[in-house]
Amino acid sequence: MLTLQIVLSGILLGGLYACMAIGFSVIWGVTGLINLAHGSMILIGAYVTWWLHTATGVDPFLTLPVSAALLFGFGVALQRVLMERVIRSSLLMTLVLTFGLNLLLVNILLQLFSADVRAVTMPYSSASLEIGGLRLTWTRILVFAIALALTAALHLFMSRTRTGHAIRAVAQNPRAAATLGIDVRRVRAVAFGIGAALAGAAGTLMAALYSFSPISGEVLTLKSFVIVLLGGLGSMGGAIVAAVVLGVCENLVSGLGAPGLRDAVSFAMLLAILLTRPRGLFGANHAADARAR
């Protein structure tokens, strides 16, 4: 029964991880940038939720549109002002740039909020659903449902709107898309904004479950990276499966006796992926500059 409880909790955690990773995947797939500042963007969303909840008492889940909108604007501006300038540079240059951006964001968060660990406490945080001896908190269930809803909404946006089709076209072949009259720079900015918005939403969901500090972002970036590699770049279904696998594995490791090794699971999975299947479970591409299908 304990193992089943741990597995179910890991599946619910996988919804949050999927939301984190799909934003990372959108940015990587469309712009070709591996955004090492992704975890810090998630933390910005978490701090927006914490600040609004602390200042006004609003329910954390109701702050999700605010954090997503703020991060969307930040992402669009960042792509237009900074990232577009290095879009054709080497992989090393883009990694150095996003690494530096991550350091900048971490230090800004430290100045604004200090290094203290923050948490959002809700009156219903301990409320749970009990079925046959299994106990699942409503907060985790709600986070899982919202994360899946965001993923489904992104899928519908990509597959049924003109902007979504333009993003897919740029991801597949920017030159051909430009020949067809698509404003490639604008599309890249929108795609970066969408990825950042998903990071902000993931930050809100994370704040509802866990405590956090300005230096928590590196682990979040790593987990997003691992999920994208495992699921396959550009595959939303693959990202969901990979996120659930990571969530279940982490919970099993921590729940069955080795909580200190929880985050090491991501490193182990990364090594396993690179050694056995670099293109991921559902991906066809494996190069660093691969494009989303």
C-alpha cells in the first residue's frame, strides 16, 4: 500500500514537472536556445505568487494568470532585445549568455527577497482525498489537473491557430517559413514568451506545494532538461510521460529510504539517456540545435 501511495504521488508530481519542461522545450525547439535561466524564470513565477498571497491573501492558484502574463511579457522582451542577437551564434555562446542571465536573475531575486526560504500556506493545504487507505492531498490533485489543462491548451493553440502553425513552421524550417511570409523574429519572440509564461505558471504551481529560495532554480532547470531529453524534443506526449517517470522515480527513491538522493535521480536519468537513447523516447532529433517537430 505504501508503494502504491508513493507511485500515485509521483504521478501527480509529474504533472508539475511536465508544465516546467514543456516551456523549456518550446523555447529550445523554436529558437534553438538551451535556456539555462529557465529555473530562475520558474522561481520568478513562484515569488509573484508568494508576494501576491502575502500582500493580499489571495488564493495562490488565482495568481497563475498574473505570473504567466508577467513572464510572457518578460520572455517576449528578452527574446527581442537579447536572445535574437545570438540566435545564429555557436551553442557555446548561447549557453554562456543564458548562464549569465541566470546568475543575474538569481542575484536580483536575492536582493529583492533575500536568501530566506519562502513558502505559501493555505487553509486547505492538509485537506486530502482518501480512497481505500490511499491519501492524496487536494492541493497535489489540483496542481496536476491545472498542469494537464495548460498542456492541453498549448496543444490546441499549436495545432488549431494560425500563430501556432507559424510557430511550428519556424521550428521546422525558419528559412522556408520566412519565404512563405512569416515574420520569423516575431514568431520566435512569441514562442519564447509562451515558454516563459509556462515557466511562470509552473512557478505558481510549485509555490503551492513546496518551499523555495532564489538558489533553487538550477535543480529545476536540470529536471526540465532531463524531461525534454527523455521525452524527445518537440513531443508534448513524450514530455508528459517522461515527467511522470521522473516524478515516480524521485518519490520511490525518497519514500523508500534515501531522501537525500532524490535530486540525484535526475543526474542518473540524464546519464542513462545520453548513453542509451540520446534522441529520447519519442524524439527523432538529438542534436543540440534540433527543432521541434
